[in-house]
Amino acid sequence: MFYRTAGQFKTSYKADQALFPVRQDAILLMVILAFAWVVFPLTASEFTFQTLLIPVLIYALAAMGLNILTGFAGQLSLGTAAFMGVGAYACYKLITIFPWMNPIVAIMLSGIFSAGIGVAFGIPSLRIKGFYLAIATLAAQFFLVWLFEKWAWLYNYNASGAIQVPNIEMAGVWISGPQASSITQYYVVLAVVTIMTILCINLTRGTLGRTWKATRDMDIAAELIGINLMKSKLTAFAISSYIVGVSGALFVFMWRGAAEPNLFDIQLSFRVLFIAIIGGLGSIMGNYLGAILIVGLPVVLNIVPSALGIPISSATVEHLNIMIVGALIIFFLIIEPHGLNQLWRLIREKLTIWPFPH
Amino acid sequence: MKDTEGYVTEDGRQIGGVLMEMQNITLRFGGVVAINDISFDIREGEIRAIIGPNGAGKSSMLNIISGFYTPSEGQLIYKGSPRPQMKPYEVARMGVARTFQNIALFEGMTVLDNVMTGRLTHMKSGILSQAVWWGKARDEELANREVVEKVIDFLEIQNIRKTPVGRLPYGLKKRVELARALAAEPSLLLLDEPMAGMNVEEKEDMSRFILDVNDEFGTTIALIEHDMGVVMDLSDRVVVMDYGKKIGDGTPDEVRNNQDVIDAYLGVAH
């Protein structure tokens, strides 16, 4: 009833190819953006910023990077955390070597290092596919984390072996380090993530996106209709790793404040992969849905028992959390292998013709 | 060598000069000789069929033309000059498009996107321009969409434009595949068993489209097909292969009366 597309006619291909050809979608997006940019920052507490808002955005960005590679270009990767690490360490080095550098510029530049390393580890994809490629990217995961630990230059030879985010000022406001307030950091993250999302949507619906999807769906046919597979796969690795690298830099500079090498271990890779799979491979919005679920669920599970007055120890909550998240992953994969995004798409399809399905 | 005279078909169409010429093509897989010293040509504007019993090497021949296999011996002359060894995507960029025996569409994409992939060889905007969806990338997208829509209209698949290909029935998938190949505006269109597995009605539709494509766009078509009725009706000239060798070449009537061809199809007492 509220989601009816009848009467919305397109008179040009330009209108048909608009970002939101359905008016209701555009309205919904406006509402979401209004919440993200105005309502949440005004109402959120320190706790909400730190446990929900900022991590959801950062994880969604990381998953979006992975999704470009795995969901759109069909190249399975288990090295996401390592590439996030490259972004984070690159950003740290940039900021310590060039202290005058604008931190946002540094974050954006750090993705380039990650992209370079991503391409290097993506070269095996020209020869191997599927699970075998996943193993090759696993090598990246272990090698890079080892490198973060052993190469002392990366963390400026400090005794702890960890990187500590310094206080950085921009236009008179502390935007990273212990001095920075959550709301500033939230806005920085939100701005970066919003811009990256728009760019990603454009890339995936245009020529490059079709090249990637063709490579994913049937590589032999793709090559025979004129797609250079090497270029297609390596651009996917480059762009994916760039986004993942930026998310890694945000992860440390705008959220964690410090990082040890084992922060970027395979656990984090799997976490990002789960978000991408649960959200829906081959979608952009799915990454947000997945991130909300994976990041939000533990928080909700923590709050609900105490709010209801049920005495549960925090250790039990932790166990429950793991069990429920695990069960949900299986549940969603059975109910809808294409993820939350596909559920949303089905709902929209049904709503368009509701209440007269025939 | 160069022959630009052409000929006039029975129904009065003027066929042009040689578009592609196969010269003494041999293809070996290890010790197996899949194609043995075959030469023939494809002329501009004609419908050229390659027929033969199963395992005769027809599909291998098509794969050589589309660059998927490299011939062990012999060479291809394309548009007057020898074609060097190149990758399939480079061949596609030179104006050779094809469909596949087993449908090879991109299942996760809509019909429109699938057909749009056929235009990729014509799209040149950079990554940055695409990312901001402004300027060259957007203009290019719109211009190519127009071409694609013409093809979609032509093949009468407007109503399934936005349907994911995975949901379509077999006959329509074949048609979408043809649309994707046509969208590239090829100089040479290769069809690998365009009518395999279709019922009579679908075959009629497909035959009509093939003739229309040839008629309307003047596209040169080389096709492999098992349905003799279709082949004899559609094609201007036919190459017959058997066990990797060429045993006949000529108009459908000539081929039909060729003793070697009859032997190959009906079998012969040894």
C-alpha cells in the first residue's frame, strides 16, 4: 500500500538509471540519512557511540570492501583483517612521519598501501579459484600479521609493540587520540563511510561492476565477450583492499585508539566475512544490515537480561552471545542464502503488489 | 589471393568479399588431431554453417575463430591481414561475438545487465569517472543503453528486461544470449548450436531472428547446428566436417548431393 510503484513512469533512460528509481526508496534513504547525521548524534550516549554507532559503520565499510571482492568479483578472500592492518599501520606511519598531515588525508592515503599489497596477493587469483584462492589469501593473513609483529619500524620501535594513536587536531578540534570526543569521531567516520558507499554503489552499477559480476558468474564467457580477466580481478583486489585499508585506519584511529598486531588476526577476517555473508554477498546495503546484526546483537544480549532483572553472569552472557550469533548465522544461511539484503528485496517485491498479489 | 567479388545468393542478396579465411588449420590435443588441415572462408554478409556428426571438430573450429584455442598449424586471415595469436578478449574487441552451446549467461545479473555486458568492448570511461557517475561515464552508460534497448526491442524481450537471468526458461535464455552477442555490434557473429534443445516453435522464432539479424544489420554469421532442416533453409553456404576433415563445402544443394557427405551422415559399408 505504501510501497507501490504504479504511476511512477520513466520517460528517459536517465530516469530509469537513477540511483533510486522508486520514489519510496529515496524517501526511506533520506530518513535513514537524517537519523544518521542528526538524530543519532543528538541523542546518543558515549556508550552508544562506542559500542554501536562507530563500530557498525566501520565494520560495514570493511565488509563492503570484502563484498566488492567476494560478492561482486567472486574472489574468495580470508585476508581482510590483514589488509585492514596494512591500512592502520600505514596510517600510523604517515601520521608519525608527517605530523603536519591532515588526518583524514592520511586515512584516505593509507588505503593506497593496502591496495598495493592487495594487488600483490591478488596475483594468484589469475591462476587459482575458489577455495584454493582462499588459502592463498590466508597466507597473506598470516604473513602480514607476522610482519606487523616482527618489523619494529612499523610501530616506531616502541617497547609495547603496539601502535598508539596520538592526539591529532584538525581545525581546532581533537579528532583522534584520547582527547577526541566520540561525536567528532562519529562524524568523521560517517562522512568517510557515506562518501565511500556512494562511490561503491556507482562502481558496482556501472561498467566496472558488470565486468566484475561477469567474471564472478562465468569467467570463460566473460573473457570471450571481451573482458580482460586479469584486469577485472586485479581492479577488484585493488579497490576492495583500498576500502578495507581505509576501514582499518578508521578502525584504529577513530575507534580503538590503539592496536596490537593480533588485533588483525583471522578472527577479525571471519567477523567481516560473516557480516558480508549474512548481509548478502553482492550487495551494498547488506553490509550495513549484517554489521548491525553482528555488532548490535551482543550489545542487545548484554542489556536485555539486566533490563529484565534476570541475574546472569557476564561470562554466561558471553557464551550465550556466541551460541546465538552462531545459530543465527546458520538460520539465515538456510532461510536465505543470499543474505538479509535478499530478504529486504523480497519484501519490497511483495509490497509492490500488496495486497493483491495476482 | 584477395577476392572481393562476392556472389549473389538464391534469394538475391549480394554477398561481399572475404571477411575471414581459415588457411590449413590444424589443431592437435597431444596426439589427437581434432582438426586436420581445414581451409574455408567466410564472406561478408553471408550465413555460413558448419555441420558434421558429433565429434567432427565443429566446436573446436568455432573456438579457434573466437580465440579460445590457438591452432597448432595454419593461420587465420581476418579483414585482409593475418591474425596474430591473441587472447579471447582481444579477439572479441576486434568484432567477433559468439553464443555458446551450453548457455553461458551471467546468472546473477538481470537481462538488461547481461546485454549491457555485450557493450563492454565499446565502453572506455575511467574508474574515477564511473565512481562519481558523472561526465563521461554517465553519458557512455546512457548512449550504450540506447543501443542495448534497440537490441532488446529487436529480439522482443522487453518484458523481461529487469528479470534476473537465472529465473528465465531455456528458450528465452538462448535469446538473451543472442542479444548479448548482438549488443557488441559484431562484424562476425558465431552461433554454437543456437537451436539445441528447443521445440519447433522456439526454433522457428530463433531462425527468424537469425535471418532478421543478417538482413537488418548485415551481420556475417557463422553457425553450428545439428538440425539439418534449419541449416539448409538458413545458410548460404555450408562446410561439412567429419573426423576433423573437411568433406564438403558449398551451397546447401551442392552439399546435399555430395556423396562424401551422404556417406558421413548415413554411414557406408566398408
